[in-house]
Amino acid sequence: MRIFKPKPRYKINYHAVSKHLGVNLRGNETFDELLKIEQQVKEYNERKARIAEENANIQRVDAQVKG
């Protein structure tokens, strides 16, 4: 008796996903790996925005103290 692996229902367009996420992909990531990468990219962008906001606040406070 042979056991067949189920074929994936949909093919992933890695080029479009790579463009959407803004990172380079190997091209053999599973859907679960892509979800993890998406979460990591989202956290990175949120962290970057928070740091930029904090730096803007620091500059604003420095300008108020000096002025």
C-alpha cells in the first residue's frame, strides 16, 4: 500500500509575497514560516516607528530647554 502526500491546494507567489513583506525570501518557505516572517516584519516596523517617535520627542524637549 502506498501513502501519497497531499498536494498543496494553492501555489504561493513568492515574488509578490517578498514585495509585500519587503524582505528577500528563499522561495521554499511554508505558509507557517511566511506568517512568522510577516509577524517579525510587523514587530520590527513598529519598533522602528516607536524609536523614531521617541527621538522626535527628545529633540522637541531639547529645543524647548535650549529655547
